[in-house]
Amino acid sequence: MAIDSKYLHSETTDKILSGYYNVLKELSGGLPLDIYKRALTLELITANMKVQADKEIKVLYNQKEVGSLVFDFIVNDCIVVSVVSGPDITRRDELFAKNQLRLSHYEICLILNFDYDPQHKRIVLTKDRK
């Protein structure tokens, strides 16, 4: 996978995607998501990446906490990774990823679909658009 410097954090996202496809090659689709999450964690750690699993952030409304969101992964303190399983990455998956970005300081989310027909999507919401 060639690193494209015009994309924000492309080196990190390329390593994440490489790990994602390595996991799919070894395990294929149709298993419980927890298995893929653990395997992906191992892949990313092996690639010398900092991985925070199930990271919780507070959601504020009018400067008051109204709940929290749990991110599947934060990688290298800059990329949100959302792990899903289904025939397609849905509009709901994309909306949730955009909300995670909007409500946090992160700017990129990779949605990784661990289904029989693997697919991924890169969602970007830069600070100037929040």
C-alpha cells in the first residue's frame, strides 16, 4: 500500500488497513467481532502502534456531561477505528463515525467491516469543519 502524503495521517491509516487485511486473510469473515478486535489489536501492536481499546469519552451539552461514547480503538492518539460487521457499511455506521469525530478532538475514523465481503471507509472531519 503506497503512503499518500496528501491524506492526513496516511502512514498510520495505511498500517491499520494492512493489519485489517492481514486479520481477514487469516480469519476470514463471519466470526464474532470480539475475535477480530483482539486479532487487530495484536496486528497493530506488532506494527509498533499505540492502541487504546474501548476508549470512553464524555459527551457534553451546554458544558454539562450528558453521557459517553466508547470508541472501539484509538490508534497512535490520532485515528479512531470503528469495527462493524454486516453486508455493507451503512449510513448509520458513517453517521456514528462522524459524531465520534465531531464530539472529540480526533479528525479521522476508519470504519472496518469484518464481514464475508470486507470493506473499509475513511471518514474525515477536520477541526475547521467541526
